Amino acid sequence: PSATPVSSQYLGTLKVLEDKCVQKNSTKFDKADSLRAAVFQNWLEKKRAFLLELKRIEKKKAEKQRNNTEKKEAVKREEAIASFEAWKKKKGREAKKLSEKKKLEELKKKKAAEEDEEKTEAAQKAFEKWKERKVEYLREQSRKEKQSERMRKKKEEELIAEKKRDSVSAVEKWNEKKEEYMKQKKVEKILERRNQEIQQAKKEEKDKKAMEEYERWL
């Protein structure tokens, strides 16, 4: 139920009933109005009782809801605490595993470093031996190269001497051939010049005869 507007007649009658100053004139009111006022008063009492009951129910409901909420929050807190404890245990196990893993990795690194050091030492020794062999090999190679160079120079000197002898001989032969060739060329030039002179004389004689023939013809 909800509060509804009440007519002024009922309110006025109720006010008269509640007014302590009016006592002598109570017999003058109409019975119907008194009955209506009594019914209205009864209704108001029931309404108050209903509202009080409604408030009590709502309060109880709110309290129950609050209790449920507190229980749920307590359960959530317990679950959160249990989850945190489980997480902490898990993290502890993981931290332990991680620590063991780090120790194992450090051991592996240490072992690898020792192996690398051993390999480095072995490689250094092998390099020293190789360097000694290399030095000996280079020394031997240098000795062989020097010997080979001496032999090569000796052969070159012999070859140069031989070429020089051949060159001198060739120059002498060439000079002889050149002199003979020059003599031949000189003779050929003399003959050619004589031939040219003869040809010129023949030409002049021919031209002279032709001129004489031309003069006779004129």
C-alpha cells in the first residue's frame, strides 16, 4: 500500500478527534463521519504497522544481504589467502628450481671454461710446435732458394756470356753481310745510273731525229 490523498472532511474529523480542546461538542458530530474517522484511524494504524513490518523485513533482508556479502567476502579473502599461499609455495618451488638451474648452468659454464682453457693450452702448444716446424721449414726453404738463386745466376751469367759471344759473332757476320750488300747496292746503283744515262742518250737521239724529220717536213 502507498500513501494516498485523504479528503479534507476525513482529515478535519480526525483533527477534531485528536484535538484535546474540543470535548463538549463531540456528541454533535455525525455518526457516519465518526465511523469514517474511526475506519480511517484503523487504516492508519494498520498502515503504520505495515510500514513498520516492511521496514523490519527490509532491515532483516538488508542484514541478511550484508551477512551474505560478509560471508562471500570472507570466503573470497580465504580463497585469496589460500591462493596467495599456493602461489607463494609455487614461487618457492620455482625459485628453488631456478636456483638449481642457475647452479647447473654455472657448473656447465665453469666446465666449459675449463675445457676452453684446456683447448687453448693444447692449441697454444700445437701452435708452438707448428711454429718451430714452420721456422725450420722456412729456414730450409730459404737455404734451397739461395742455392737455387746461385745456380740460376750462374746459368744466367753463362747464358749471357754465350749470348754475348753469339751476338759478337752475329754482329761480325752481319757486318760482313752488310758490307757485301752495300757493295752490291753500289754496283746496282752504278749500273742503274749508266742505264739511265744510256736511256737518256737514246731519248735525246730519238728526239733529235724526230726534230730533224719535223724540220724536213716543214
